[in-house]
Amino acid sequence: MYNIRIEKTATPKKKPGADDPLKFGTIFTDHMFVCDYIEGQGWVDPRIVPYQPLSLDPSCMVFHYGQEMFEGLKAYKSEDGRTLLFRPDKNWERAKNSNIRLCMPEIPKDMFLQALNDLVKLDADWIPTKPGTSLYIRPFMFATDPFLGVRPSNTYKFLIILSPVGAYYESGLDPVKIWIEDEYVRAVRGGIGEAKTGGNYVASLAAQVKAHEEGYAQVLWLDGVERKYIEEVGAMNIFFKINGTVVTPQLNGSILPGITRRSAIELCREWGIPVEERKISVDEIVEAARTGAMEECFGTGTAAVVSPVGELRYENEKMAITGGKIGPVTQRIYDTITGIQLGKVEGPEGWSVEVK
Ligand code: PLP
Ligand code: COI
């Protein structure tokens, strides 16, 4: 067991009411986890302290060269009052891979999991219980050396903050409209696309702004070399059901290995629904939409959960999917994953972890 010191707030904040809108990522709880890394000493002083601003040197390396990574997962309250996390070990594993790619020190697994547990336990009263709500957990780590040269930092901070949230999309659980981007690209193989790091998201902003202006919720990226193969959405992995088979782009180094993606694939396999991870060209998608072979389309992600896609737009073509409604496989995956997250459905071993 990792020993984490706790300093409780003397001035707890007012929590949102049961019916208050929980606009994604705007409200933060009373406490946060902080730990410092110093080359030669390792991780020092893991602590939970009142949620507060940070004081950082303006020359701090993260501000200049973006050496940082983050994670995202959620905590839920079950009907019988337990606090549950969904596959938190997978977030640690992905954090480790991001750390390696970004030349950052690894976060010890026992510290990562204990910090999640202790922080969520302390702020458990902040977990909203209305359907569709949860406590979003944001672990993140960044370079803190006060230095303007380009090299990996020797010092870092690792923090975890918590935010009670409702639906990620303004449309809630209604199908979202997605813009297939053919001008900008997000990532290339050999780059940092499969790491969860801010650089990938800033690269996505120009296309997202364009898509929003056209009335689309998010961008669906094509590969960065040929702009021909489907990659992923701004904050979700993407799935299609074509002629009875569920297909999703294979992990190729430039897309994020989503934990919800992996869970959806594992569930389909367990149910005997054919599922393929492979290269999917945008032409195949357009053709499937035109001929009616495209039966369903949905995105998966922690923030977005399982989001039906009601319309895809590519160049000047608007493709309506499932008549703008949620399809049966999408619904089944949504019900099962949210059921496991809320402790209503028994999931595979290790998918639901109780905070104690
Ligand atoms: N792809 C991107 C770019 C994301 O930001 C996310 C969100 O985390 C995902 C995919 C889905 O990953 P996960 O299911 O682990 O949340
Ligand atoms: C998540 O689902 O955790 C994400 O990373 C989406 C985020 C960019 C809001």
C-alpha cells in the first residue's frame, strides 16, 4: 500500500445540486493529488491537498515544448452506494506507454492506483448519480524544469483532478454529426498519435473549429499520409457495422488505443458478433453508406461513452446512418458498458474496481 498524505480543505465548496447542469469539465471537486518527480530521487511527497492553483516558473519546459501527458477515466456510484472505477489498470498501462514515447519517467502502478482510490474516496460525495452523469478523473503529468533548451526535463509534476460531468456532447445521447476531415491531419505513424498528450489535441483544433462552423460535433480523421484510411474521432475511436460485421481501424501507431474501444471489441467477441480491426478506407465507408450496407456507426470514449453517429459528411456528401437513430448493436454495447460501470451488470474480471 502506498502512503499518501492527506491535507483536507478547511473550506469545502458548494456541490452542484442534483438537477444542476454539469457542463463537461467546468466544475472541480475539493481536493487534488500531487506528486513531484526529481531525477536521482524519483517520485517524492505524494499528497492529496485542497484543489488550488499551481505556481510555476514561466520558463517551465511544458509551456514551451509541450512535454506532458494525460489520462481520462470515470468514477460511478452504484445503486447500493459503492464507488466504482472502470478498468483503471488500463489507464495506468496507457499512461506508461505515453510516458515512454514522450521520454518521461514512468508513474509507479501502485502509486497511480492508490492515488486514484484515495482521492476519489475523499471526494466521493461529489459523484453525481443522475443517469448519464459521473465523476470524470483527469490524471496528468508535465515537465517542470525551468529551462529553454530542448531535451527531456529532469523534474515533473503528476496531478489528478476530479470533475462531476454530464454528457460530453451538447446533444446528450442523441446521435452526433461527424465531419470527415480531408485537409488537416492529426497524427502520422512514428509521431505521437498513440500517446495521450496535448500536442495531438492542439493539432486537432483548426479542423474542429471548421467542423463546428459547419454544424458538426467532431472531426473524423483520415490517415496523415494518404488521407485515405479512417483513423479516429477527436475524442473517440470509431466503429462501423457493415453487412453484419463490426469494423474499427486497427491500432497503427497514429490512433489512440482507447479503453472503451478495447472493451467494445471484447464484448462483441464474447457475444459472437463478428468484429474486425483492420484498415478501412473512406471510399469503403462512402460506398457502404450509399448502398445501405452501413448498418450502424458509433464512437467510443471515456468522456463520450458510446455515442451513436447519425450523420457523416465527406466532401460534399452527407450520409445519414441508421435513419439518425441509435442502432441495436450500439445500444447493446452502450447498455452493457454503462451497466458494468454502474455495477448493475456483471462484467469480465477486473473491469469494475471498487474504491475502498
Ligand atoms: N481517441 C481520442 C483522440 C481520445 O481523446 C479518446 C478519449 O480518451 C479516445 C480515442 C477514447 O479512449 P478511451 O476509450 O480510453 O477513453
Ligand atoms: C476522454 O474521453 O477521456 C478524453 O480524452 C476526451 C477529452 C479530450 C475530453
